[in-house]
Amino acid sequence: MLFPNITQDGRWLLEFIREVARCENCRVVALLSGLERTDTHRFYQKQMNYDKPSYVFKKTLLWALRHQDCQNDQTNQTTELNRQAKYP
């Protein structure tokens, strides 16, 4: 198990991330955590002083199935625009 002790290992990991962010001149560090991980959330907020300013809502889009179609459409449109520009 990579992080058997959330308090010790979690603190080390978050401090490491904070230091990397400081060196990269980042203003914010954000993380995502599953809703069921209430003990972990309490750790982030109480021991590590993270805020919970919002909830994240997501919707999985099936765009990957149509991505090739979109690329073909864009390529066709670009080709047509180039053709029109060369041969008005």
C-alpha cells in the first residue's frame, strides 16, 4: 500500500506538492477527492488548511466517438477555404 498512514504520508505528499507549486510560482493548489472519502476531506480541511470553495459537477461526453468526424469536417473546411483562397 502506497500511503498506509494518511496523516503522515498525506501530509508529506501535500507539503511536497506545495513546495513544487511554490518553486513554479503557482498561486493555487487544487485537488479532487471522491465524495465518500469524508475522513480524507476532514484531514485536508482541518490539518492541512485546505478550503472547500465549491463542488465539482461533471458530465462525461461521448465526443471521442465523434472526434474523428469533427476532425474530418475541420480538415474538409480548411481544404475548401485554402482552395477558395488560391482560386477565387
